[in-house]
Amino acid sequence: MTATHEVTNQVPLPYGHDTAADPALLAALRRAGAGWAEPELRELGRLAGSEQAAEWGRLANENPPVLRTHDRFGHRVDEVEFHPYWHELMRTAVSYGLHAAPWRDGRPGAHTARAAKFFVWGQVEAGHTCPISMTYAAVPALRANPSLAAELEPLLASKEYDFGLREPRTKRGLIAGMSMTEKQGGSDVRSNTTTAAPQPDGTYRITGHKWFTSAPMSDLFLTLAQAPGGLSCFVLPRVLPDGSRNRLHLMRLKDKLGNKSNASAELEYDGAVGWLVGEEGRGVPTIIEMVNMTRLDCTIGAASGMRYGATRAVHHALHRRAFGKALVDQPLMRNVLADLVVESEAATTVAMRLAQSTDLALAGDETESLVRRLGLAVAKYWVCKRGPAHSAEALECLGGNGYVEESGMPRLYREAPLVSIWEGSGNVAALDALRAMARRPESVEAFLGELDAAAGADRRLDAAVAALRKELADLSDLEYRTRRLVESMALAFQGSLLVRYGDPAVADAFCASRLAGDRGTAFGTLPSGVDTGAIIDRARPVTA
């Protein structure tokens, strides 16, 4: 067939880049004393920016997991089959310690280093980070049962990915899942009806139906059930110590908007064997630290998606021409791109600050513990809320090319709402900030102290913090206006961090637009005078 035209003005494939060459990310890593992790982070970044890794992510999503409830003879098998590239993604994540490895790493900034890797590798494919995150979060909950923790923690922290249905202690490494919500309650886990009957040998028999069980192919699950003493936390392995299968039955996999590579299941416990974690009746307090860890990963994941969207938009604009010049040189496109980068860097900076706070809190810093508890609820609400709008605008920067599946942008767009729902949707996260302030009033002063560290550096930030203090002092209609209050807290938090640590052009644009209100409603409405060139340059992909 004769060619009718020559293909021109198309953008080169976005591969061969170092995803970790992110100035905001690297600066945060060094501030936290985790610069020792930079060589390995850059190695992971080069892999993340490769065509090979992109293929792993694409095919894992185009070939989603399949549930096999029975074998051909009618025996229950309750297995989930994955594309081989899902296992490559998991193997890479585990080998680089994105899961529970920091809990066994005594180096300073171990959790911050892990957060940076999670941020970088998550840009390849977000679905597999769900079981990686839950394995990370399971450890602090398991420590409520010291004997179980001593047995399982080394395997959860192992850097060997050992997929397959076998007794946990016979494996080289373990993955943990979470099975909390039920049909009638969702986020209201106190309404759970699953029961746990104590047995003479110290185990419990768990019976009930779980509406969302994350990563049902995991080796063990943390779950909530009603014991005689009230709602309690349990750990259930898929294979029991005697080698027999536990009575965990997979009913179906969820057909989700996004997150296609990852399996989410409805699961029935039919007298399944479980071990108590913590005390009876203390299920929610036992899992709260697990929730905090996964909320940190929600925030990191949202920031990771924003960085991916911003860099892809900038890459496209650098190479695509319209109306006589490159898109990146068009004034209105520069406004849009700069606005996307400002949002991305604000999200990255606050996510990494909370990862640093995790390191410091675990080391015994009480002030950091307070900042972390309140800051996580605030950031989880706001950063995750910004993701869907950000991904939509980034997609639009590619025009029709961004709307087709081959670009990868539709997958980003479908994935974006998840982290705002997972571990408590918007209202739950916002109300949790109120709960944190009510239970630990000193957390408010710790949080304000964090903001005051930037006092006097920018008048717009100072004005925003002063207004926030008035909002916090006003208790009228507090629950009704919680979203507005938490948004103000998040913006002031981000502004304080950017003024202290961020690029001056990014900090100026953030304070002018987000704090002083000099912008419209959509992205691309930054005020005149912003240094868009300096901001856009921070999202130019760096050749590996």
C-alpha cells in the first residue's frame, strides 16, 4: 500500500528517563538524613523510566487477575491467577524494600527512603503497590502480639518475593493483606457482624463475609471480627501450620473503575482459624497504626500519580508543535503546565515530610508523633482529593493522544480516585482530623508550630496561618464545615513546607494562587508574574 503522508509532529515515546531525577523528591530525601539511599533510588528510577517497566505495567492491566474458585474435579482452590508481569512488578518492589523492609532497617531515614522508592516505582504501575503497602502497614499492628510478630516480621520484611500457596513459615518471604470492611458498614467497621469464637487451644474460629478484601492472594490477612469482648483484630493465614488450607473462600473479584491489575475480592470466613492480635475489644485501636501507614501511602501514591501526569504533560509539550511553535512555548500552555507542576511539588513535599515525621516519631519524638497523626489525616484528605482533577488536566495537555489507552493517561485517570476512597473516603479522612484534634488537643499546637517555622518568610502564608487560627478557634457548625477547615490546614501545611524548602518560583506561585487566592477554579489560572519557565523546567524528564 502506498503511503499517503509522512508522520510528523508526533511526540517521542517517554522512555529512557530517570524517574527519580525529581528535585523536590531528592531534596526531601536528603533533608531527612536518608541520602544514603540515593544511589539505589536512582537505580530504581532508571528502571521505572524504561520501556521494559512500562510494558510490565501495561500488560498487567490489560490482563487483569482471574479467580479460580474450584479445580476441574470440583475441589475448592480459591486461587487468583496473574499475568507474569504482575509478578515482575511485585518482585522488583520487594527486592528494593518497598514493603516491610524498613521495619528491620536501623539506618536513619529508613522509612523516608522507602517512601521515595514507593513514589518512584508507583509511577510504573499503581495496582501492585496495594499489597506492597499493606505488607508495610501490617507490621505495627502485628507487634500487638509479640510472639506472632517475632515469627512473621522477618518474613514480611524479607526482600525475596515468594509467590505461592504454602504454609507461611516455609516461605522465603510473605505478603500481607487486609480484610476489614463489610457490606452493611463500609468505613463504619464497628458495625461489623463477622464473629470470632475462642477455642481451647487459644485460636479463634472466624465466621462472616468481607465486602472488600485487598490482595486475596496474600499469605496472611489482618481482619476484624466480633469476639466475646467486642470488636477485635485477628491474623489469618491462608495455609495453616499443619499444611491444610484455612477456610477462607473467595466469592468473586470486584470489577473496579481502575486498579485493574490488582485483585480485590469478596471473601467468606467459614470457621477460619485466626490468632488474636492485641486485646479483645481493642480491634480498632490495634489497627489504627496500620491505617496511618496506609494513609501515608495513599498520600505518597497520589503525589506519585501527579508527578507522572505532570512530567508526561511537559514531555508532550516539549515535542509537540501547534500554531507555529512548540506547545511549551505557548503562554497559556505554560500556565497550565506550571500549575500542574506546582500542585505536584506541593503534594510531593508534604508526603515526604510525613514520611520523615514517621521516622522521627518512631524514634520517640513526641512532637513529631503529634504532627504526624494530625498531618496524615489532613494530607490524606487534601492531596488525594486533588489527584483526579490533576490527572484530568494532565491528560488534556496531550489532547486526543491523551484520551487513547496507548498513551497510559486513561489508566492514570481511572486510578486517581482510588486513594481518596481507600482507608476512608473524603468525609472519613476529614472527620478523622477533627477526631485527632479532639482527642489530643496538643496536636493542634504541634501542627501550628510546624506552620510557624516559616513565620515571616512570606506575608501571604502568614495571613493564611492567621486566618486558620481563627477557623480553629471557631467551634460553631464545626462538623458541617470540616472539609473547608481541613483544606485550609492542608494548604497552610504545604505552603509552609514550600516556603522553607521548596524552589522559590514554586513557593511563590503556590502562595499567590493557593493561599492568596489569585487564581481561577481550573488549572492554568496562575497570576501574571509567576516564573513559569523555572517551574516547568523542574518537570522536564531527565535522560537516564
